[in-house]
Amino acid sequence: MTVLRGLRVLDLSRVLAGPYCTALLADLGADVVKVEPPGGDDARHLGPFRKGESVYFAQINRGKRSIALDLKDPDDHALLLRLAGQADVFVENYRPGVARRLGIDHATLRAANPRLVYASISGFGQSGPMREHPAYDLIVQAMSGLMAGTGTPEGPPTRVGESVGDLVAGLFASWAINAALFDRERSGRGRYIDVAMLDSLVSLQVTAMSLLTATGGLPGRVGNRHPVSTPFDTYRTADGLVAIAVAGEAVFARFARMVGRPDMPSDPRFRDDAARAHHIERVREITERWSAGLTTEQALESARAAGVPAAPIWDLTDAVNSEQIRARARRRVRPPRTGPHAVPAPAGAVRAGRHGGRGGHRLRGPRDGGSEPGSRRARRRGRRAVAPRGPGPEPSVRQGGHRP
């Protein structure tokens, strides 16, 4: 997709939240220039590795160009300011106050480029008593309420298996950046965007928040089941588990016929979600009396025939090798340095045709001329690659106005 073609993004972020944000912008066709310190982004040194390259780094920095700058060096600092003067978007994920000390804060860059959309991503945001505290995904998951609500009732609070605090903050930032770019078309001016990982995770918990608002209580840890709807859980089969999700009375009626209990919708114990939740163990007993006599595949076939949402439990290998994912084209990206081999990247979540047609594109990882980003050769080649261009077309998120 090339809807952001012609937009220049300066990416001064590192590790995950910021790089994920700018990777999403690159997916949309933006020209993303990753600015790294002389030693490179820390993620270059994080495994797993393939042929000496970080696969992790390649995946989250897909589609970008790279330049190494020492922002404490006057010449490199001046070059960055020139690049920022011609950029459309600037993304950083320093701790609050660091960008100002480096002389690359929003107020400084806005003075030279009023049309700049400037996004700051941090653990706790640019305001509040914890704004300067360090944060990683585990920290914000622990503080957001997400861990407290994840896991089994008898088990401890559990971290979600992926770094969702970083990823959703990056997603919200990319969303807000695009909204600010749209606003710029009307106002002619950029905006300042402040995204906090903690805010982002709190905002995702819509079911728990609705219960807290309505009842003053929380669902607690409920394992795989839904805290409001039932049957909405994983159930035992003859050879494993099957996930079944029933929401709404029409689907429940189909479910009841599927499990051989067409009388259930007329039984007061099962007449609606609230009643079924009150008798959740009885619903599980009826469900597993049916499912335990079937293999997982047989249960899935029955559910498909009945129009009841159901799924097997896949690991990531199963998912990426499935016909569904393969039909929607996993991508391959070049590793951080130019080389003959490519690494698989997660399939994009969005598909868009080209003005009504079918579209698609291949993405490459950051290119630095085959040298480490700290080398003089890389810096020379990087500078040539991203020289300032000529004049062009002029939530969980906190958006500043048109002033800092």
C-alpha cells in the first residue's frame, strides 16, 4: 500500500514501541529514515539471529532506510536539524526531557518546521508523577490491570505472551500520526502527539472497565472464558481442546441444537447471558458431554455446519503455515544490512486495493550500505541516501494543539 508515498518520517526511536509505529507508516508507503546512534539501535543486538543478523530487528524495522548520527557531535546534530526541517513526521521514544536536552524537542523543531507532526512515545507519558520512570512492557502490563485480570482463578497474575504494551502504543501512535497529517491538510500546521504505554493498555480493557463502571467490581482472572458471555471458552475433546464462542441468543439457539439440547433456550437457567453466566458450570458440563466424544476436527466440522464460531488451538507455526495466512501472503524482508537472504515478517493486518483494485508490495529492511551503522562508511553513505529533499507538499493519545 502506498497511500503515504511522498511523506518523510524521521524515526529516532529504538527497540519496539517507536520502531513498530514507524514500520506501520512504512507499510503505508512513507519514506522512513531511521536515525541510529553510532553503536546502532539496541535491537540490532537482540536475538534470535539468522546468518549473523537480528531477525527481530529486521521485522520491526522493515521498509526503512538508516543513518547513524551522534547527536552530541555538532555536525551530526546540524544535519539532523536540516533533515527535521524537511520532514513531515518525527517520532521519538526517549524518556521525557531527553529530547529537550538533546535540542530536538518539539518546540525546537516546530520553530523551523511548523508543519511537522511530532510524536513522543514513552512508558508513562509526558505528564504525571511517573513521567520520568523507566518502563518496559512487563512494567506497564503489571501496572495497567491487565496482568491482574489474566490467568486462571487459582494462579498468579500473568503477563500476556507478547509485548502488547509496546505494540499497542506503537499502533495508537501511528493512528494518531495519520489523523494529525489529515488535520494538517486543513489547518496547514502540525501537531504534537503524546502516547503512553500505560494509557494504551488501560484503554484496551473495555470489558473489565464496563464491569467496573456498571457494578464497581472486576471479573478477576477467569482463564480462557469470557467474563460475561457463556459458552465462551475452550472445551475438552477426545484428542485436545476446541474453542467455542457463543454471543447472542440466535447463536446460542444454534449451539443448543448442535449439542443435542434444543430445549436450552427455553430453560430459565440459560435464557440469556446473565443466566448462563450464573450457571456456567452446568453449561460447561453440557458442552463437554458433547465435545468429549468427538475429536477436535469432528467438533469443528459440527460447529461449522451449525454456524457456531469455533476454532482449534494453534501455535504460531500452525498459524503461519495455515492455508488462510498463506493465502493472504506473508511477507519477506531484507535483513538490517544488504545481503542475499531475506527473513519472514509478520503479515500485515491491513489489505487495501489500489483505488478499487488489488494491491501488494514487497518490503525491505533498513539499508546502510552493508556496514555497521557506527562506521564512517555507513555514515557517509547514509548521509547521501537521506539528504534533505526539496520543498514538497506542505487516545491513549494526547494531542497538543498547534502549539507545544
